[in-house]
Amino acid sequence: MSLDIADRIRRHGFKRLLLAVSGGLDSICLAHYFIKNREALGIEWLGIAHVHHGLRVGTADRDATFVEAFAKAHNVPFFLKKLDGEALKNAEGSLEENARDARYKALQEAAENCDAIVTAHHAGDQAETMYMRLRRGTTLAGLRGIQEIREIPDQVGNDNFNIYRPFLNVTRAELLTYARENNLEWCEDESNSDVKFARNKVRHEFLPQLEKESPGAATQLCRIALLADKAYAKVINADESLFAPVLRAVNADADIHQHDMWAGIALDKKKLRKVLLAHESTDLSEMFRLWLSEQGFRFPIGFFYSQTEPAHVKIPVRAAYRKRSIVKKGSTVLICEFESVEAALKFVSCK
């Protein structure tokens, strides 16, 4: 693997890392690379965590045992987290998404006092993600694909966590070469070939067909993600200059603290309208939505759009979307995140 990976890792300055290791080719290469280059990368502490999802009979136990043996052989602390497979299967929504969310929560529990949780997502995963998002439709934010570093909300009572993916520019072919050069062994997860899962179908059927028809398509998908990420950064910088000055201290409206709120921001309604009037011939609705998303409050496309409003930005008087709510109160626009959908609706309904 190229030396620029090491340069990027050192540049981030992470000192304490928890490596998420499933036992497959990608994560074993990840673990071996960090262990082998630990001192050169400036890493003070490394741990290995394995999540047993409880979804596969037999081979899941094999994988857990394999990763534990790998950790012990390299004298690295090992953490095993077991999930309730039946609960994941019976929960509402996608099994893939439920398993992913539960996995990250389990990793957070093991990552106390760590700078980041490190996963082995690589260029192939990036291409798959881009393909899936383009097929279903996405925004500029979605076009960025998988992010090298992403902060995820805390679920276990600690600070927010960084998910770090240093291999996003590394291909699976490069990982296979690395594994052979270092005589590495790994486990094959048979569920990865089951095309009833959307990502597996993309990996084994759709992307190979696209690559056959348009050689180099996967590489171009990764390139689009890089370009979109650069463009997104410029948009957010422009957003900050426009909307950051309209922020007010939330405690100016202390009564919102009587509700079970996770987080909230307050906007000065007069200042916001002044900004919108200054750009009334421009459509700022998507920029406003993206800016709020960066503050931690995600709303669907078109939520703030109105052709008749200045800059096409319409702020609802009272509205809720999932656990988030917006309320105009006096000279303030309150945007809040609650612990439940019911709490958000209750706050919106209060006069």
C-alpha cells in the first residue's frame, strides 16, 4: 500500500485507536497494518474490537475466535461485543441498517478514551455506496460518499465519536496483494455473497456489469466523491458566512429546557429575514438545509422551499420532522432535537 496512507494517518494525529475487525480480508489487513506500523504512525494505544451480530450460526463463533486469537498473537487488547440477532431481525426497518446501528453502538461501548474507531472501508465500498446513492437519488452531501472521518452521535453517555476510514483510496486488489505479501489469513463471511442484501447485489451483480460496459467506472465513482467533497466544503464555508451571524444563544428561550430535548439552536428571525431579503433573487433553500444539517439537524429536500419567499426559503411557523421540530416564537426561530417523535410533536403543538 502506498506511503501516502501513512502520511495522512500521521497528519490526523490520532493516538488511541480501536480497530473494528470482523476477521475478513479487509479488516485483517487493517489490523496488521496498524500493528506493524504502530510506532511509525505515532500510535500510543491500539485495541481490537469484534462485534458478534448473532445472525449466523457456527461461522460467527468461528470469526470471533479467529479475531481473538489474532489479537492475542499480536499482544493487542481484545474486546468482544455480542448482539441479539433475533431482536435485530424482528426490529422495524432494514436488517442491514439495524445491524450497522447496533454495531456502532457496541463499538462505542468498547472505545472509551479512544480518539477514533477505525474501520476497513476501502475503495470498493466507496464505489458501491456511490452507485447506490446515485440510483435512488441524492444531494450534494450524498455525493460525497463515505467520509474518511465522520463524527457520530454518542449513544452510550460519552462524547461524540470519530469513525476513521484510512483505506478509502485502497482497492481490494491492493489489500489482497498486501495480505499475500505478509502471509495473512482471514475468514470468509458467507453472508457477503447473499444477493438478497442490497449492497451484496450491487457488489456482485450491478457494479461488475457496469464495469464490463464502462471499464474504470468504479474508479470514476470514487473520483466523483472526492470532487463532491471539495465542492461541499466550499458550499458550507459560504453557508457559514451567511447564516452563522443569525445564531442566538438557546438559553434566551429558557422554557424549551422544560422539555426532553437533546439539542437545540435558536435563530434571530429578523437577522435571518434580512439575509434572505439581501439574496431574494437567489435560491438559498438547499444551502440553508445543508447548513442546518451541519449543525446536526437534518431535514428532507424541499422542506424549506417556497417559490414565493425571499431567497426561496420558507421557515414553518410550527413543524416537526421525525424527532426534530421548528417553532417560530417571538423574535426567535427554535430548531430542536428531542428524544422521541412524540416529544417533538408535543413541543410543536404547545401554544
